[in-house]
Amino acid sequence: MALSKVLLGPLALRRLLPCAIGHRQERALASSEIRFAKLAQEKKPDWNRAVSEAEKIVGYPTSFLSLRWLLSDEIANVALHLRKLVGSNHPLLKTAKGLLYNGKNNMQAWGLIVLLISKAAGHTADIPDMEQDKAAGVLHSQRALAEVTEMIRTSHLVHKGLVNLQPPNNIDPTGDMMFGNKIALLSGDYLLSNSCIELANLRNQDLVELMSSAVRDLSEAEFVGPRDKQNNPLPAKPKTNQVEYTQFTENNLEPLVVSEALGNAQAEWTLRHVLNAGSLLGKSCQGTLKLAGHSEDLQEKGYLFGKHLALAWQACLDREPFQHGSSGPFSLVCAPLMFTLQHKPELYEHIEKGMDTVDDVDYELLRKEVIDGPGLELTKNLQKEHSQAALKVLNELPASDARTALANIIAAVQES
């Protein structure tokens, strides 16, 4: 590989991308003393600090931004092509920003959580020494699974950035959107194909089946409920009779039942985000315990931990657009709005205006209704409920620095 290509990867992502999407927020360096994720009791739990200290415990920062990926020709080419999209407002630029920027919405922490649960649970005594990364306290196969988790999630988010250019959406006179679609499609396919190769190399048929079902759930999430013509999700029309959401299936390898949840605020929100996030994180945590040789009972608890943490995380994110001074569009399937629609069904006529495009929705009117209604408080309760459920599972693991780090991440999500 030529020297210019070797240097292109880190330069492309760390210099070219910020040209397109803004200056990167640098993470503050920790003090010389590693505190092993013991947050100071007098300070409010902080997400960035919790993640930063958790990375020290596994000795392994975000795998997607590791040198192995930064130095690849394919990633370097993606970065160069992204530069050509500057000014086009293609959704792929926003996704790229999420890969580099710090904050609760970053995608990089998913692999970290898989590694932390791996280290917290340990492994059985029959695992060969050559399979163990003794310095990090995890198995080499578990590290590979953490990378697979990040690649699957990232490829899904990149694919979601495709723009519908079919008539009557004649919005691409310059060809920039078509070019962005090609980059989004090919780069997402590249990551997904690499994740399949990594997964196959682990030579574990049960794990392949488990992670394949997670990919199926991610795909199915794109077909739940009504959508506008750009495939932006819209909430289903509220029903008067509420149902309590359950797993709907005894085996988490089976597809979830969709029809029973639509129109019931909490059930629909939970279903959407189990498919879109909770399934992948939960099954990754379940899979990493499978690799460590743990019992099926503990594997199931790993799934519940990942699922509840993902839902708590999503509830936290859903509340952000309604903080004081917020403005602009927000997800129409966020929990605060769905609870508000359930409380005032007549507001659904404003959702119906977005059937062609969500740009026709009066977001400020809906924001005011959410702030004045019970939606935010119910979402806060939902966030607390899933945080406590994740913490309950976590407390069944032996005390360790990794368990403390996960508890700090849960606390940072719960207190946000």
C-alpha cells in the first residue's frame, strides 16, 4: 500500500470530514490517575466521563475508529466522496457527524458496552488460554463480536440515509442527492458485508443465527407503521384500548408480533425501538456471554440487559428536543409525542398532514402540546423503568470495575 494511501485514512476521517460537517469536539484527557469509573459522588453522573473511563477499563476505545478501519482504502475513499457532498444537505453527512462527534447519540459506545458486559461476566474455566486477551480481560472472539455489533449498527444508520428520488420527489437537479445515495448504499453494504465475514470467522452457528435475527429486526423496523414518502416514520392512529407490551414470543429468535402494538403509545414505542436498537444490543450482549461459555439463563439475562439499556437510552434521547429553548423538527415517533397523542387523539390530524412529507407537520404546535401535556413525565418514567431493569440484571454479576463502569453509564442515562 502506498504511503499516501496509508495516511489517507486518518487524514480523511479526522481532517476531511470535519470540513464537511463541522469541527470535532475533542474529548478532554483524563488525569494521570485512572479512577476506574468511580464517579465522584458529589458530581452529577456525566455521560462523556462515564464512557471515557469505561474505555480505560477494557483498554480498547471505539473499534470503528480504530487504526484497522482508518487505514483501509475503502474508508478513505468514502471520506473523499463525502467531501463532494458538502452543501448538498444529504442525510449521509449527518450520519458521518454522528460517527465522529461525542455525546449520547454516538454510535461508538455500543461495542464498548458489549466488551464491558463481557469483562463483567468473565468466562468459564474451559476457555483455552490462546483465546483470552488477558490484558483486556475479554476473549478475542468477544472483541470481534463488539466490532460486528458496531459495523451492523453503523451500516443500518448509513442505509437509512438514502433519499427517495422517485417522482414526484423531483429534488435533485444537480445530481448531488443521487451521488450521496450511491455512497450511502455502497458504504453501508461494505460495512455489512465485513460484519458478515467477521461473524463467520467466529465459527459459531448459534451466534450467526442470533445475530442474523438482529439484522432481520433492524430491517423490519423500517416497515413498522405508517411512513411518509421519504420513509420517515409516523405514529399509528391512537387506539382507545391500551395493551401492555410483552415480548409477544417466547423465543427471541422469532419475529415480533407488530399488529397488537400499533396505536398503543407505550407498546408501539417499545416495539419500534426493540426492533430498531434493543434487539441488536441485547442479542450482542447475549452472544458475547454465549462465546464465554455461560449458561442459557445468564445469556438470557444478557439479552434483557442490552434491550433495557437501549430502551432507556432511546427514552433519554427522545426527551432532548423538548428542553427549554429547543426548536426545529424532531422524530414523530418519539415517546413524549406518542404519549401526548394518546392523551389528546385529536392532535393526530396534524400527523396526517405529514403523509406526503414530514416537512408539512407543524412541529412547534406539537412541541407546545407535548410540553403542556403528560408526555414528558411519562417518558421520564419510561426511562427510569428501563434503567432500573438494566441495573437489576447488572447487579446479579460479580462486583468488578467493569460492572461499576456499566452502572455509571446507566446512571448517566437515567439522570439525564
